[in-house]
Amino acid sequence: MRHRVKSKRLNRNEAQLDSLMRNLATSVILYERVKTTQAKAKMVKPIVEKLISAAKKSSSMNAYRRLNAYFPDKNASKKLIGELLERYKDRQSGFVRLTNLGFRSGDSAPVVLIELV
């Protein structure tokens, strides 16, 4: 039974899922657009939104430390604080867009493009 289970697991254990989400969020910040499956994109979208919002709210040093604790690559936090905060200073939310691309040929999984607006 799935009673009171709030999130999907994507057939991974807790550590694998955490690592997947951290790496995917890092890729979205660094490359600004990533092609992935719809299920993964729907799971990582609120994470990226919260990271950008947290970086906007905190003082620069505190935000930098919090982002470094989350991202496995330190260049992601540098890019987020250096470049992306200027772009989103007037925007309150809606930093990430999902665009459907169709289905993958191998297993017919729905593929989407997740990109920063």
C-alpha cells in the first residue's frame, strides 16, 4: 500500500535518489538546459526553484555556504550567485520551464527539456 507516501522513488534507494537530484539540479544550473525524462524533471523542478529562491533571500556569504553544501560542483554556486541572481532579481518565482520533446526511441519514455527561463 502507498498510504501517506508523498514522493516518488524512481526505483532507487534514498542515497541514489538524493545523488540523482543533486547532480541533475547542478546540471540545470550549470548548463541552463538539460534533456531528461519527465518524471525526473518533475522531481527536480521544485528543488531548483527553492535553491534560486534561497540564494535570493540570504546574504551573499550565507547563501554561498548553503549552496556549496548542496551542490557537488562548486562552480554551480558561483554561477548561481554571480550570473543568475542578476537575471532573476525582479522575478518572484517560475524560474524553470519544462518543454515536452516527445518520446525516447529505446523505451518510449516521455522526454522533456528542463531549462531556466
